[in-house]
Amino acid sequence: MSPLWLAVWAAADKALPMLYGVAVVVVAMQALHTDEWGAWTIFNAVFLVISMLGDFFVLQPMVKIATEGNADPRPVITSSFLVYAIFSMILAMAVVLFAAPLAHLMKTPNVEGPFRMMGWIVLTNIVRSHVIRVLQITYRIVSIFLVDVIYFAGLIVLMWLGWRAGTFRSSMDLVHYNLISFTASSALGVILAFRALLPTMKDFRVTMRRLLSLGAHQGGTGLLTVLQQQSDVLIVSGMRGGKAAGVYGAAKTFYRFFDSVRDAAQLLLVPATSRAYSQERIEAVEEVTELATAALVALMFPLSLGLILLAPWIVPMVLKNFPEAVDEFQWLMGTGFVMPFVIVPSAVLLGIGHTRDLFRGTLIGTAVIIIGGCILTWFLGSAGMAIGVLMGTIVTAVLLTRRMNRYVTFTFRTVLRRSRSFGPLVKKRLAMLQIPLRKK
């Protein structure tokens, strides 16, 4: 399998959440009352906070450390699993214990039941998330795709069957569907990565210290990224109630496409840039950075423009229960013009090990989103939160690009020049990164 095909499989893998998003629009939003949809939006936001914090704090540093050399990655895999499982379950059980006060704070009483299931949801997701990052270390992208297919396809099928049978009526049903899908996906992941998951205590202390050291700043970046991506729903819910959160969550369904693109870019860029930078091949890192940014610009700019212009027709047609979400949708789609300059610098700064710069660059942008979002939501409702997200994303893009330029030369002009010759350069430069590919 060529490096170009790896990129294709990575794109296919990250298209799965979009298919799930379509199923949510077609099935879940039709099956659930607006109050139940609002409860699910809030529950899912809290779950993603827990999942993303563990990923940033533990799993991403694991990939960075394990791909730097040719040593046995099992010590870092073992230590990272222990830290990730403990960290995630502590956060999950906190939600379970404080389910009632959290539901009252969110002004959504019917989210209390799902909150009490948070421990089971997180537990079934721990193995799946860890396995995906383990497979990423050796670029087993097809295996990652299969693990994700089991989860997303299973969840879509369960929603459809419940809808057709008339048993899909509440947010708690979605919780149960996720439990089943997470369990099946985790089981397949263990089978595919069994040898790499065998525990070892070799160099345990050394590996643990390095993992925690790198994870300190990256964990802080993760907290800020979580606040950027999830605090908006919580702010809207806290200030305007569950119904407004449902409207905003519906508009944000398509916005999650940008999160999928971020994950796909990180899937390939972090281990690749880590390996090349550790070997002092700066030119290879620079060219791949430029190509990745140019590709994202070519994808996101026309897509964002088209969705903004067509929103008055698309939103009422697709989001039939939330036709009033046009303004929120348009402002959120506006972030597509700056997301390439957030996605690529974030992955590159992690890959080359400058997590402190990544943390500092993300901090100010997060503050803009939260402060600006709160003020604008107070005056403009959920549309104000969408404007705050756009403002904070612009600030984050500017700061991260400037900080990346300290180590990797990067200009908008070179991005445009690279975009003219994608094919040959992508294949040539990815091959130069010495990606450890398996033969057919």
C-alpha cells in the first residue's frame, strides 16, 4: 500500500462521523422530541470532553514518543493505557456522582438519567480509543477504519431499527445504542492489535516519567481544545436552556466535519513529522506541512462558501425540526476559511515536540471563544455563540501559525504554490518520511 493510499484510507475513516451525522439528521432528530435531543446534545458534549481530555493528555503523547525511534513501543503503550484508563474513569465517575446538580446547572432535568450512565459509556470507549492510537503508531490505517466502521455502522443500524420499531424515543436509548457499539468496536480492536497490547513492565518508570512530562503541556492544550469545541453547547444551555442548546447542536452537526478533518490530518501528520524532525530532516517537514495546508484550503474554502450561500435552503430542508438554525449554521461554516491554519499547525507542533508553544497559542483563542461567546450569547442568543466560535478560531489560527513558523518555515504564498502540484509531491515527500509500511 502506497503512502497516497494511506491518505485515502484516513480520509475514508474520518468520513464515517459524517455518515453518522447524516443518520442523526435523518433518524435521531426525527425520532426524538426537541427536549430529548437537547438532553442528548448536552450528554454527548460532556462525554466528548472526557474522551478528548484523555486523548490529549495521554494518547497523543504516546504516539509522539512511540514513533520517534525503532525501539519496542510496548512499554509506552502499557503505561499509557494505565494512565488513560484511570484518568478517564475518575472524570466519568465525577459526572455520575454529581448527575443531579449538573442537570440542574444545565437547566435540562431529563439529562440526569444519561449522566448516571457516563461511567459505563466511558469504560466501553477506553479500549477502543487506546487501540486506535496504537494502530496509528504503525500506520495501520485500514485496521483503524475497520474498528470505526463497527462503531459507526453499528450505531446507525441500531438507531434505524429502533426508529422503525417505534422504540427509539429518548436520549437514554442513544446511550444504550452507544454502549453496544462501543463494546463491539473495542472487541474487534483488541483482536487486530493483540500483540502490541500485551503488557510489559520494561522501562516502566522511565517511560511513565516521559509520558507525563510531555502530557503536561499537551494535556493543557487538550483542555483548551475541549473548551473550544464543547464549551459552546454548555454556554448556550446554561444561558438559554436545553431547547436553545438543541438548536445550536443541530447547526453544529455539519460543523463536526471540521473535527473529522482535524483527526484525519493528525492521524498522518503527527507520527510522520515526529519521525522526520527527530532525524533533523526539516525540509521534509516543511514540504509536508505546506502540502497538507494547501490540500485543506482547496477542500474547505469552496465547501464553506457554498454551504454559507445555500444555508437558507439547506437548513430548513435538512434540519426540519430546527429551521431557525440558519444564522448559527452560517457563522459556524465561516470557520472553514481559517481551520486549515489551526489543524495543520496543531498537528505539526505536537509532532515536532513543541507542546508548550501549542498550549500558549491555543490559550488566547480559547479565552476569546469563551468570553466573547458568553457576551454575544447574552445579547444575541445561540447565534452569538457561533460568532464567538468564529472569532476565537481566527485568533487561534493566527497565533498557532506564527508559533509554528519559529521552527518550520511556512507562508501563505508557498501554500498556494504547492497546491499546483499535489500528486507527485505528496507521493514523493511522504515516501521520504520513511513511514514503516507493511508489504501486501
